[in-house]
Amino acid sequence: MPSADSLRAAIRDVVDFPKPGIVFKDITPILADGALFHDAITLLCEAAGGRKIDKVVGIDARGFIFAAAVADRLGAGFVPVRKKGKLPWKTRQVAYSLEYGESVVELHDDAVSPGETVLLVDDLLATGGTAGAALELLDGLGANVVGVAFLIELAFLGGREKLGDHRIESILIFD
Ligand code: AMP
């Protein structure tokens, strides 16, 4: 199994992006390196715990990059949770609060069938608002969410507590 240390070393901290006070975790150096990207996908796939996954669900937009590769590796389908107004078919939506204001995520009504096994994937867990809203959408469709996987968890923001009793796996935890 690959080590997470080289992934951690490749993450670039960008201070005051996109606004003052935020330290943005830039994952593009991992994406740009074939071996590191491969290792990241291998480690994210571990969150499936060997179970058969029907759908890997990725969150707009960096989550798509990882989730699509995980889906391919696991032989599963890929489903996007998107920001409001991007999905063309019948959707359901959940609003959640951001540090300032509110955001809305959407899922196609027929994206997951009741009882299908789902692995939810995103690049980063911060406050948990985004992943929590995605889980609410999936619960609404009767999905069987067997795991939630993040490349990065900012543990000091306590997002994990917002995700109920789901099985959460983060590859890199920042305290
Ligand atoms: P949250 O809803 O607070 O858990 O925020 C998670 C989403 O915001 C993820 O989809 C991340 O892509 C993005 N995000 C939040 N904070 C950061 C950060 N410090 N660096 C990079 N992305 C972030």
C-alpha cells in the first residue's frame, strides 16, 4: 500500500486564498504527478473496505477528479453532486450554510436507486457542510452509503461530527 507521506509533502498551502484568513490546500501538484495521483486513488479506494460499490458519488468540482478515477478503479458508476443550476434533468436539492451565506447542491432524481451501495468522495473535509448536504441528498434517494472518503481532512474544523455515523476515511489529517 502506498504511503501517504509523499502525498502530504506534495500539497501546497496557499495563504489567503480565496480570501484573507483561509489557507487553501492546493492538490494540483498531486494531480500533475502520475505516480502520486495513482497512489491517491489507491488509498481512496481503501475506503470501500473491499465491499462491492455500485456508485461512486463525487462533489463539484475537485471531488469529481478523484471520484471518477475511484469509480473506474472499483468498476463502479460515477454520479456527480453539483452546484445549483448545472444538472440538466430532474433534480432534488439541499441548501447548507457556508462561513458567509448559503450554498445549494443538487443531485439527479434518478442518479442512485434505493439500496444501491455508494461511496461518497471529495477532495477535502472542512466544516462538513458540503459533504453533509450530499449525504442528505443520497439519504433522500434511499442510497446505502457504505463510506465517505476524503483526501484531506482539516480536523480542527470538526466537520466529521456533521456527518453522522457514516464510516469516514481521510487519507491526510491536518490538526
Ligand atoms: P466544507 O463544506 O466546509 O467541508 O468545505 C468543503 C469544500 O470546500 C470542499 O469541497 C473543498 O474543496 C473546499 N474547501 C474548503 N476549505 C478548503 C481549503 N482550506 N482548501 C481547499 N479547499 C477547501
